[in-house]
Amino acid sequence: MSLSMPPSVKPKVFGIGLSRTGTLSLTAALRTLGFDTAHYPADASTYATLLAGTARFGLLDRYDGITDITVVPYYQELDLLWPAAKFVLTVREEESWLRSCRRHWERPAGNKAALGEHYPDLQRFLRSAVYGARAFHRERFLRVARRHTAEVLRYFSGRDRDLLVLDVAGGQGYERLAPFLGLPVPDEPFPHHNDRSEQRR
């Protein structure tokens, strides 16, 4: 069941956590709460927006928000473009996160063509923009994660109504997310789209 609010008062929502911090689970939870969010979109318009660096994502004309590293480099611009927006920073215990990233980066590429013709170029662009590297590098990733969290917390300092820090892998879920969005807590489990055992490693 979707718990939604009237469109006239529904804010945009942006998930600005790094890869492997529960962004897909967050997307599913937001959809349950009535926010139609796009997770890591790879369409031509999004890629053009990334290259232009404007943060004026055309898909926000029809979606309530975007999650994952698509919006990580642009959260400040999105805050200016959408003054009433809500931001969710998903975080994760460092060692577990690094292991998950290593496995994700080292696994076979698979059929990326099925994700859209722009996906390979968009992925390369975002990994370079966010992590400063296309391959997994433990020390660099750790520095990036710590810096990103610190910068987001500093930017939103004193704005608790605009930023929620959520540790999905650590067990946090609707009990924090729903009130942050002004909605009741749904009577169902928070979605976990990656295996729980993998999240605990």
C-alpha cells in the first residue's frame, strides 16, 4: 500500500548516499511512501544533464526524486533549485561498505547494453566524478566516503528538517524515514534489495 500526500505539498526527495549504502532499498521504501523516485537513471537526458553540470534533470518533471550517485555531485545545486526538497544521506559501517564496493566493482560487467545505450558512458562519468577512479581503490574510496559525509553534514548543519542520515544496513528504516517526510510509519518491513547476509559482512 502506498502512503502518499497531496501532490501540491509533496517535496522532491534526493538520496545522496554513495553506492552500496542502501540506495536501492531507499528507493523502494520511498515508492511505498508515495514518492516515485528514479534510481540511477541512465537515459539520454540524464547523461546530457550530467555532462552540462546544471543539475536540471528533466526527469524531475515526472519523478518525485532521484537516488544514488547520479545526484551526489549535485546535491547543493538541487537544494537551490528545489528549496523545499528533502535529502536522505544513506551511510554504512566502513569495513562492510568497502567489502561490498570491492565485490561490486570486481564482478563481471554483464549485459550493460540492457540498461540503455548511455549507461556505460554514464557509469564511467559518475565513477570518475564521485570516486576519482573507475576501479576500486580502498584508500581512495574510504577518503571519499568520509569527505562526502562530512561535507553533507556541514552543508546541512542546523537544517534537520531537510536532511536525514539513514543507516539502512544497520537496521534503520521507516521509523526514521516516514516521520522525516511527514508520513505515518507503514505496517510492513523496510525493503532490503541486497541480501541481508551481504550487508552484515
